[in-house]
Amino acid sequence: MWIWGDNENTRYVIRKSFEVSGKTQGWLAASADNGMSIVLNGKPIGQSESWEEGLQVDISNALVTGKNEIVFETWNTGGVA
């Protein structure tokens, strides 16, 4: 998914809730131009300041049975992509 905002100097927050029916494993792969931080169920799970290097994280221990919420905070530096 590619997300872009009108103001290149603004930090954007993207939230997504989802259900997990039982114990499971999960991996997250993400990249942002230029930076991002990711929180799952209130736990920081990853951060990157470089769009050139994607982030891959095992999120299995942060997932819970029932409702989960993932939050991405993204920002751009240095103009449009």
C-alpha cells in the first residue's frame, strides 16, 4: 500500500485494527520515505529513518487473541518522493 499526504512536512499517523482468532505467527515488512515508527498493541515493534532499507519484524509475540491495533507514524524529509 502506498500512502501520500498533501503536506510533505507533516507526520502522518495510520491506524488499523484487526482480529486474530487464536495464537498465530506474523511478520511485518514495511518501508517509508523517509522515516517511520510502528507500534502494535501499544508495544514499539520497529523504526526506520531510511527508505532505502526496508524493515522486517517478527510480530508473533506482540499479537493477541481478539482485537489488535497497529499504528504507523510516517514522515518525509527533503521534499517529495
